[in-house]
Amino acid sequence: MSLRLHYLVFTRLLGWLALLCRPSASKDIELLVLRHEVAVLRRTNPKPRFDWADRAYLAALIRQLPRQLRRHRLITPDTILRWHRQLVTKKWTYPNRMGRPPIDQAIAALIEQLALENTSWGYQRIQGELLKIGHRVGASTIRRILKSRKIPPAPERQTDTTWRQFLRTQASTMLAVDFFHVDCVVSLRRLYVFFALEVETRYVHILGVTSHPDGPWTTHQARGLMMNLGQRASEFAFLIRDRAGQFSRSFDMVLASEGIKVAKIPPRCPQANAYAERFVRTVRSEVTDRMLLFSQRHLRTVLNEYAQHYNGRRPHRGRQLQPPRPDHPIADLSHKRIKRRPVLGGLINEYEGAA
């Protein structure tokens, strides 16, 4: 800036020296031309921009002009005073301003997460939850953060419960039952497998295998399921089944005696019993479609061994890649060698650290 100012002063001095050699009439004509140019500039650009050197140069020279000539300039005394105020403001601007410190972005993201995951929580409820985990944030700050992220308050944010939310909430009290069939390799005899699935844990019960699944046989398997559950039967409130003829009234009465209500899916809607249908697809793709099964006894033996693997070792995506009831040993990183344990003759493999 100082170099530019010196250059500007030097060029103007040279201009004044050149004016000494010119007649007064020529100077008056040039002044008229310059005044007209200024008038044109005012019409085209009503607010010209001056840099620091221009301001210093004009402020020093305008004081030397007569009063009647100052009105023809691009700047006025009020402009010079405004420049002075701006310089004072820049000089006495403190970097550390008083007031509330800005909220941390991690805390703001946590506030948004709490609001979206708990639609019925208001500002003070979120404030209390944050206080429990060690963050002291005002309710007005929470309101400002949610408003900036276009998240409405609790009465407007709370909407109707979706089916996904309803099923996840009720999963701990739900059972699902269904049949799937397997054809023997030599006799082509069709066998029916009856199973039950605990929806929340994905734990499967292989209840029985038969070639003629009628009402009395299915009712007998329901009694066996209640015996297997024992005292845990009181934890379940609903059982999902289809409308097949094997599910007789006596089957529903066995469940009703334990306080379990039967929920029938609509006709020809297997997707309404999605958890059981997903297990059928899994057991077919991993076992029954990859083996030759010869008899009812053979099928029961294979399914019992697979159920042990399914419940104790197989990871499930619906459970964050954890088995329903893990029975594998705790991982020991000191064991560098990994041991493979074949299941069903090597059809499925399990791995664990070798001692």
C-alpha cells in the first residue's frame, strides 16, 4: 500500500510540473472535461470503490481546495469521516468476543441423533439425557440446533408407528412356525419338516419330521414346543402361522393355554411370515439342496446337527453378525493357528483358535 501511495504522489508531481508549461485556457478546458467525466461516472457507477492509497491521496488534497469546489468531488467530508470511523473500528476490534461459545459439532450431531431416534422426546428430555452422559447443553440451544437442521419439535416429530418399528418392538414376544418339504433321493418320498423360530433371537426349534402332517401330529409338536420353552413360554405373546389345514383348533388351544395368541397371516401371503420363510431359504441353500437325503431318520439327524450350528455358531445379519445363542469359545489372540471343524461332513465349516 505505501509503495502504491508513493507511486501515486510521484506521478501527480510529474503531472503538476507538466501543467506549469501549459496556458491557463487549456487548463480550464481540461477541468471542464474532467468535471463532465465525473458527472458521467456518477451516473454509471453511483458508488465507486476506493482503495487505501486513493483515500489517503484524496483526503490530503481536498483540504487545499476552495469550499465552492469541494461539491464537485466524488467524495464529501461525510465520506472522509466515515473512512475514519472504519479505521478506528478495525483498530479496536478484539479477537475474543464475549458471549456463548459455539457448540461442538459432535454434540450437535448427538442431539440430532437423539431427536430422530426418540420422536417423543422434547427439548428438556434431550437436555436431561445429555446431562446423564456428561454434556451440559441448554434447552434453547437444543431448540436452535434442531431448528437449523429442520427437525420439528416433539409433537410434530412424533408420527405413526411404522410396521418395521412395530415388528422390532414386538419381536421379543413373537414366535413363527411353518413347514418346508424335502424329497428323498431313492424313493422320492416327500417329507415335511415342522419348525418354530423365536423372532427376536432367530433361535430355531426343529419340532418334527413326518410324511403325513395332520392336525393331531401338529398339535403334539406344539406341546413339545411348550415343553422345550419351559418357563420361557410366558415371555411370548404371539405366534405367527399360515392357514394350512394342519393347524387345527386343538393346536391353537395348546398355545392359548400358555397365554400365546395365534396370528394368522392372509391367504397366499407368505411374505407376512417373513422370518420363517427366510429360515426356509437358508436351510435349503445351505443343507437340503446340497445333500442327498435317503430317509426320515437321515433328514432328522442332518437337521438336528444343522440347528446346533445355526443356533450356536452361524452369524446373523439381523443380530449384528452374532449367533442366536453363541456357544463358541472366547477368541484368544495368543493362538496364532486357526482350527477348522467340519459340520455335516464338511458341507459347513466352523473356525476357532487352536490351543
